[in-house]
Amino acid sequence: MTNHINPANASPVNAEPGSLSVAAFHKTGRQPGSLRQKGIGIVEVMVGVLIFAGGVIAVTGMQSQAIRANHDAIQRSQAVWMVNAAAEVMRLNPAGLANSAYQRESSNASANLGSYCQASPPRCIGTTCNADQMAAFDIHGLVCSSANIVIEPRIDISCDGSCLPTDKVRVLISWATRGTEKGVLGDRQQVEFRYVRN
């Protein structure tokens, strides 16, 4: 006896449970194969680009702040050297301090740094200079040698009395700092040093 199979009740050969046959795919208008999406969509790419750009901006900002902090530290270190050096040269030339030669020279240097540094100081190396000439030589060397390191350096020298022995001497170095915007100068910083003349 021959068994007849009704084509309507026939199951596809080697079909897995839950899968669609080739005929079923053709009826739905889809092609056989994996139903999963392949590749990366434009949304995922844009999100990745935004995250990467945000990271680059953050790193750049941190680097900029680090450079600025390093530059400020260099300027402060140079200013500390200037006040100590000024105190040392004035101890070696007390007459220049007593007759206000250092005070005048520091005021001239701070008033117009560009023209002051372009002028030639007295030659006191290998030659004999008086107290005023030595003061001019000292201040010119201190301020103009630091002009390439410190932004707009200014020096102010004064005494509580007449700059006689036991009077207090004050040396103030100030300089400009860079603002948040390129080329814009912010508030001035300063270093002050006081000592008793002996």
C-alpha cells in the first residue's frame, strides 16, 4: 500500500524549529539568511566621534593649564632670584643705596623698560665706577637680563628711613601674567623682600 503525503501538511526537509522555509521567505518578500543587522550605523559613528572629540578637547585644556602653570612658576622663580640679587648688590654698594641711586635707577627701569634696556649701561667690569654708576650697572643687569623670562618686570626699591644703617630696605619685583585669552595680560604678581641694612 502506497502512502500519499499531502503537500499542504509537509514539513520542510532539515528545517530547524522556529526557522522559516525558503517558500515562506519568498511569501514574506524577505531573502533567506541572517536577520541580524550587520555593520555600524551613522548614529553610532557620530556618537563615537563626539566622545573622541570631547576627550581631545579635555586633554588640550589640561595641557594648556599645565603650560601656563609652568610658565608662572618660572617667572616667580626668576623674580625671587632678582630680589635676592638686588639685595646682594646693594649690600656691596651701601653708598649707592644711601644716596638713592638704586631707587632712581629702579624707577627709571620700571617707567619705560624698552628704552631703558636699549640704552647702554656704564661699564663697571674691569674699570672703576663710582656708587651711582655701579647702581646703574647693577639695576640694568638685573632687569634687562630678566626681560626675556619675566613679562614686563618692574622693580621698586625703597627704605623705611633714609637708607642708613639699621633702616629697613624693601625690594619689590612685579610682573604680568597671561590671562585666559591668548595675548591678554592678567593681574600682576609680585615678590617682596625686606631686610635690615647693616
